[in-house]
Amino acid sequence: MSILEALILGIVQGISEFLPVSSSGHLTLLQRVFGLDEEMLTFDIFVHVGSLVAILVVFWRDVWELIKKPICKMNGLLIVGTIPAVIAGLFLRNIMRGGIFDSGIWLAAAFTLTGVVLFLTDKFKEPTKEERDLTWKDALFVGCAQALALPPGISRSGMTIAGALSRGIKRDVAANFSFMLAIISIGGVGVVEALELATGRVTIENIGALPLIFGAVAAALVGYLSIHLLLKLIKACKLRYFSYYVWGLAGLILLDLLLVGLFF
């Protein structure tokens, strides 16, 4: 992988991680376009860590408050919301390494599903639940939505925010809860990957250190801007516009799969 390719992938990660269009789906698609045959899971983790840095910078006050009060309702809700993704991650990790979810059929179907969820999200009646009104059932429901978004093509931010809105949670609260869950999930995966790097189960030799660094930095810088954009879009109820984009992407994948055969 060249540094230029890493920069492009990092920029795409920074945009698509927070906008509801699936970063993992875009990375998988671009890896096909660039013809990258290296072990890409390590690169994916590095750019996700870059995204994590962006979240921490934007929400540092919220994170600091939770750190100062480790025994509080919100931390408990975040733990409950994380459990489904942990269980699903343990079950799907080896399957995802096997590349089953990298096929054109899967990506087209997953992008289509994401589009349906986004389109329906803006149809919900105006939510009213404040942060103090969140329940354990709310957290578990949003956590299950996050677990469904582990395979590429299904947007994590789209699924979690849609899940929260369907529970009547106000848009700004839904966005904050989604980002707090992202900190835990991305951070947890980063720790697991670091352990595998330390034990030699995963290496960076096929990719190189510089592409990993440039990709992560690009993801962090662009991700910072994308978070602010998403927060504005959620308040403006315009998430459904992204459904047209992912549906178009699914259509292009199917076109290539059925007629062109250039990438799939």
C-alpha cells in the first residue's frame, strides 16, 4: 500500500465513520478498487483509532465527566449498550477475517439496508426523551442496533442513531449516546488489535508503518469535521438524504457485479 492510497482510505474513513454511510463498507469497496491484497484488518483498525481520536477531541468534556464519576447511570447504560456488540464481535471476528462480507452481493445488500433505515429515520415522530429519561431497555436496544452494524456496508452511526430515535430519544441525546458507544467499541477493538500485534498474531509488515500512520492521521483530521457536520444534520432531520447515496452505491456495485465485472 502506498502512502497516497493510505491517505485516500484515511480520508474516506474519516468521512464515512461518522456520516451514516458505513466506513467499513467504503474501505472494503476502495480496497477492491485499488486492488489491495495485503492483510487489511490491521489498517482498518488503525484508521478507526484515528476516528476515535476525533471523537475524544470533540466530546472530551462529556468523556471527562464520565471519568470523574465512574459510578453513574450513564456509564451503566454504556456498558449495557456495549454488551451486544462484544458478543457479536466474538462470534463474527473470524468470519469477517475470512472475507465472507467482502462480496459484491453482501455490500450491495448491506448498503441497501442502511439506506432503508436512514430513509425511515426521518419519518419518526419528534422524539422527547432527554438523557435523564434513558432506560436500560433503551441502551440495550441501541446496543443491539450497533451489533447489527459490525459487518461492512451497514452504518454503525446510522443504526445506533436510528435505534435511539425509534425509542423516542431526542436527536442530540441520540447522537451523543451513539458517539459514546463508539468510543468504547472502537477503543476495545484497538486494544485487542494491539495485543495481537504485540504477540505477533497480526503484523504490519505487508502494509508498512508509514501508510498506517498517514491513514490514521487523515482519519482523525477529517473525522473531526465530519462529526460536526453529522450533529448539524441530525438536528436538521436530513439523514434520509444519505439513503439516496448508499442506494446509488448499491446500484453501482450490482451493475459491476452483473454486467461489468471490473471489481467484483
